Amino acid sequence: MKKIFLMLLAGGLLVSCASKKDLEAALAKQIETKELLDTATVKLNACLADERAAIARIEGFKDQIESLKNSNSALLTNQGDLVMLSTQGSRNLERSLESMKEKDLQIRSLNDAITKKDSVTLALVTSLKSSLGNLQDEDISVNVEKGVVYISISDKLLFASGSDKINAKAIAVLGKVAKVVNDKPEIEIMVEGHTDNQSISSAKFTDNWALSTSRANAVTRVLQEDFKVAPKRITSAGRSFYIPVATNDTPDGRAKNRRTRIIVLPKLDQFFDMVEKGMEQAKENSKKETKVNKN
């Protein structure tokens, strides 16, 4: 009887160990899948940018084709000779071809700029995940939406209920985010405070607008004062309960809506400068090609 009991006990321990290993493997697979999803999202955005550039290029070619048709029709009407082209018609054709080449180079330049921006976004996501470590914590998430990086932190991790005082554990998390921001001077951030739709009225906060704004300001001050993020690179905003990510009809949904979101913003002036320089370079290259062809 004693031997039977010991055999059953040993079998139970083996099942428990196997279940634990299966759970750890499943969690690791979940993390790997999330990372692949984020990478795929960035690549999808790059493909969409390529598609937009291709459509713009096609529309440009359509315009040029129509212009060439009109020029050709005018030449046929005036000259009545398909073999000989007038000097003016030849010049029009040459200018049209030059314009097509220039537009093609400009579209390529714009596409290169978009691709570079998406590469920066992917590198940023990688840096954030590396800095934050294991993202199994349901209170922290890093997502990419339409080429923009969002870091969402639940209020359960950041604040006590109805308070704007940041918890000690959350300060450590904000420090990791600040390190990535400080290492990448080409980006700016927006700190958004979000609440659920439950009304609040206290001596300090008259409504959810006041609470969400104060919480965003609290996070901003920690990033600036504790971790030396330049204040000119931060925008603080309270969004109250008007941008929910889940229903406010259930406790779980309201918990998801109570969050602080840090949005990583690329410096658009730098992006457009890069596009403008690419356009100018395209014009110069087109002129050089024209001179070479004439010679």
C-alpha cells in the first residue's frame, strides 16, 4: 500500500513539472509572436507607403501620356505627316520625357524617405522592448499603429485610485522609457492621461479632465526632473474619458481605459526636410542625365 502511494505521488509531481514547462513555453511563444506582429506591422506600413508611391507614379504617367497624346494629335493636324515631326513638337516631346524622368526620381526619393522613417520606427520598437525587458506584464504594452509607436501604461501600475502621485515601481518603468528617449534626440513624445467614464469630484479634482491632465503632468515631471528628458521634447495632454479602448460598461473595460499613453512622435520638420532635399537632388540628377544624353 505504501509503495502504491509513493508511485502515485511521484507521478503527480511529474505532471506538475510538465505543466509548468508547457506554460513557460507558451508564454515564450506568446512574446515571440507579439514581436513578429510588431515587425510585420512596420513592414506592412512600408508596403502601404510603396503602394501610395506607385499609385502617385502611375497618375503622373497618365498625365504625361495624355499630354503626349494631345501633342501628337496637334502635330498630325497641323502637319499631316506621320513621319516628320516639327521642331516644336520634338521639343515638347523632349520636355515631357524630361518631366517624366524627374517625377520618377522624385517619387523614388519620397519612397526612400518613407522607408527610412519606417526603419527608424522598427529600431525604436526594438530599443523600447529591450529596455523594458519582459513585456508579459499586462499593465505595459508597446504597439505600432500607422507607423507611430505607442507605449501604454495602466493607472493600476502608475497611480493609486483617484490620485496623481506616481508609485515607486512605475518610476523605474518611466526611467527605462526615458533612457530610450534620451538616446534618440530625433524624436519627441506626447504624454496622454486617460480615464474611464466614472464621475469624480474631490477637493483636488473637479472632474475627469482635471484628473487626466494632472496625471499626464505628473508623468511629464518625472521624465523631466528625475530622468532629464528635455522639456521642449515633451507635450502633456489630458484626454479625460473620450478616447476609450474598451467598453466602460464592465470593470475590466474601465480598467483598460484608465491608462497613461506615451506617444513617440517623429520630428516632422526633419522628415520633410529630408524629402525636400531628395526632391532637389532628383532635379539635379535629371538635368545631368539630360546633358549627357544631348552630348
